[in-house]
Amino acid sequence: MYLIIAAVVVVVLAIAIPLFVSSSRKRSKITYDGPRDANDPAPVPGGAAQETQAERPGDVAVLEADPSGVEVVETVPAEPSLERPEPVQGRLARLRARLSKSNNVLGKGLLALLSRERIDEDVWDEIEETLLTADLGTDATDDLMLQLRARVKVEGSRTPERVREILGEELLALVGPDMDRSLATEREDGKPSVILVVGVNGVGKTTTIGKVARVLVAEDKDVLLGAADTFRAAAAEQLATWGSRVGVPTVKSDQDGADPASVAFDAVKAGVDQEVDVVLVDTAGRLQNKTNLMDELGKIKRVIEKQAPVREALLVLDATTGQNGLSQAKVFSEVVNITGIVLTKLDGTAKGGIVVAMQRQLGVPVKLIGLGEGPDDLAPFDPQAFVDALLD
């Protein structure tokens, strides 16, 4: 009899103890308000517990306990982190400071020569040599020499301040302050402005397009990129990376060596459909003496214009190439009707006179200049700021 009673007690205890422990744990999870570890659920009014997973790149999982005791998992997508491009005015001030410190022989060399007490023919020969060395070009050099000789003779002033004023005025006249250097970035007739970017191999067209996109985003423009450079390995991915940093989409082909005209067409069509402000189209680098490649560039432009007119054709040139870039510029302008020049690397060994030479050769203005490798080291060209920097 006692054995039966003992067996019943053991069975009852075996059932009751686990239930009691489980109930205690459940109560402690809801009501515990003492010191907690970082991973413990935080107590909330009403006895419900909320647990938030540590933040990390990507999705964030939020765990909550509802009244029924069933945990619900909700996935919240992380917001993409976009870079904020530097405003244009801030870039101009920084680029001017950098240019004034560069190795420019144009302004500094002329100031030293014109400030001499006596300017004879030997000095004028040195001045002419300085202008030619600075990549100003023969025609521009002749014009500037005539103006400087006349003004120095008439005024007879040798004070550094006045010499600087004379030189600044004449250089500014050569640079062309009245040329229209604005980019056509406004929609027209319900279509985006299409900007075609061209140039020879190795001048940094893809990087320049990425930087131009940043300039436009800083001006609150809605931009789309077209990766029509289908010959260089990873060119499309490089362009897409530039765009993703500032939230700009890129239209590209999944196939290597795809027809660049087709990619350009698709990009402009997407821009029309999405009602963007500007479509920037990258093209493969090509030598100006390769007739078949230049013909292909003309084809790209014609195909694009089935969707929307090409409002700008920007020629990217490396300023350090000096006079060698002039022959390149002439051929490109004949094929795609260049509307503006982008001069990169206008610091270090580049000569300031190349700006004047390029404009005289093509009859189109320098619209953008780059003075470094940083993402925001590209800015609209300001003639007055450029001349002031040369003479600082």
C-alpha cells in the first residue's frame, strides 16, 4: 500500500515541477527589470518584451513578442548610403587655390619679366618664349605680344601692381570671358538633355563622366548614365560604381563587346521613359587617326538622335599633352560637332596656355576643368578665377 502511495507522489512531482519551472521562466522574461546584458530583451509596459538585433550593414531583423507569446520576425531593408557631392562654389575656391600653387610658368614668368626696370628686345624675346613654352600657341602669342608692347609703351608703368593689372586684363581677353560655358542640362520638348562624352584612349573619360554626374547631382539634376564603352574591360562596372555613389542609375549591356550604338540607344530611351533631366553617354577611347572607329562614333550619335537630340558633345583632353592634343581635338570636332572641352590634369606639369590654344583651335569653350584625382576635383571653368590663379 505504501509503495503504491509513494509511486503516485513521485509521478505527481515529476509532472508538476517542470510546469512550475516553465511558468517561472516565462514570468521572469516579462517582468524582470534589473540589470540587463546588451542582448537581453528590454522590458516594456504591459509585460511584452521587445528584442532588437544589433545593427549591421544590410537588413535589420526586429524581434517582437506579441500577446499570444509567438515571436514575430520583421525584416527592414537598410537605407543605401549615398555620398553628398560638394557644391560647385566650394569646388571653384579649392581648385583656384590648387591652380595658383601649381607649376604654371605663364603668369609668374611674365610678371617677373614685365616688372623689370628696363624692357629691351632681349626681354621681349624672353616674354615670347615664355608664352610659347606655356602652350599658348603661335597665333595667341602674337596677339598677346602686340597688346603688351603697346600698353607698356603707352603707359610706361613698371609697378608690380600695374603690371599685374595689365597682364590680367590681356590674359582674360585671350581666355574669352564672353564665351558661353554653360552645360545644356535642361529638358527640352519633353526629352532629356543628352550629353555625349568622347576622347582618345587614356584621358579618363569614364572617370570624368562620373565626376560630371556628381556636379549635376549637386545641382539637383536627375541623371542617368549610359555605358556605351563596351570594348574596355570593366568600363561599364566602373561607370556604374561612380553612379551608385550618388544614386544615379546606369544602363549597360550584360555582354562584352556589345554594339555601343545599341547601348547608347537603350540608355537614351530609358532616360526618355523615366523623364530624367540629363543622360550622360560614355564612349570607348579611340585614336583620331583610326577612320573606322571615328565612323563608329558618328554612328553612335546618329542612333542616339532617333530618341533625342545630342545637346552637348564634350571632348575630354589631358592638359599635360599640350599641343599634341590639338590634332586630336580637330578630328573629333569634325565627326561629332564638339560643343565643349573638358580639360583634366590642369595642374602639375600642365601649362595654363593650353586653355587658350584649345579654344582657338576648335572655336568652342573649355567648360569644365579638373585639377586632381578626388571625386569632386572637377568644376565649371571660370575665366576670371583661372586668370587670377595664374597670377597669384
